[in-house]
Amino acid sequence: MKSGDLVVIPRFNAEGYVLEGSNGGSDVLVQVGALKVNLPLHELRRGAKQKKARTFSIKAPSLEQKAEVSPELHLRGLRVDEALEKVDKYLDSAYLAGLPNVNLIHGKGTGALRDALRQYLTQHPFVGSYRTGGYYEGGTGVTVVTFK
């Protein structure tokens, strides 16, 4: 697929446009409405025909689509750069699936991953707020993220 191609994203029941083609890689940058999302090439389908005007529509997610995205992401044992890459893709998927909030499980450790993660969350466009997990949620080893 090349830049400008209309694509259908069955998992999100949405249409979008390719911003950056795969160039032999497995991920493609796609714009869906105001969102820019990196998606695996195998999850995309070519759109029927190119539309003259760029119109986007995202339908409300079904229960089945919500069930495909886990309400928590395990990051224990990952380096900061690996974890942030996973979190970026995960937050996009969870937001598009319509989840109201998610748990990022980073563990307690030295706190380096937790601090880097929270620094990242302050700048993320979908994040409305975040907090430390409660006593029964995992305490300081979990960050609970609420979407806008």
C-alpha cells in the first residue's frame, strides 16, 4: 500500500488513509479521523474506491470489538523504550475500542519505568487522567489511565 490509499480497518470498523506506506516493513501509518495509528499491514483492506473528499467515519465499537482489547497491559521486565512503544500502540487500540480506562502494569522495581511511563502519559492526546492503582488494584506497581 502506498501513501494516499483508502483503507478499511475491520477491527475498528473504520476507514482511513495511508500516510506512510510499508516500504517492506510490517507496519503502516494510517490516519483515521484525527487519529494517526501504526497498524500491521495484515489488518488493513483496500478501500472500494478512492473518494474525492476525505471523509472519515468511526462507528461505535461493538461488545465483540471491546473484548478484543484487554483492559490491562503487562510491562514488567521491559526496558523503557520497549515499554513505551507497546504502550503507544496499546493506548491507540484501547481508545478506538471504546474502553473508558485501562491498567498499565509496570511493577514496583526502582520506579524508572513508572516515572518514564507517567511522563509519557502527560503528553498523550487520548489520556484524560492517570493515577496510581489502589490497594486492591496493585498499588504503586500499576498506573490506571482514564481516557478523555
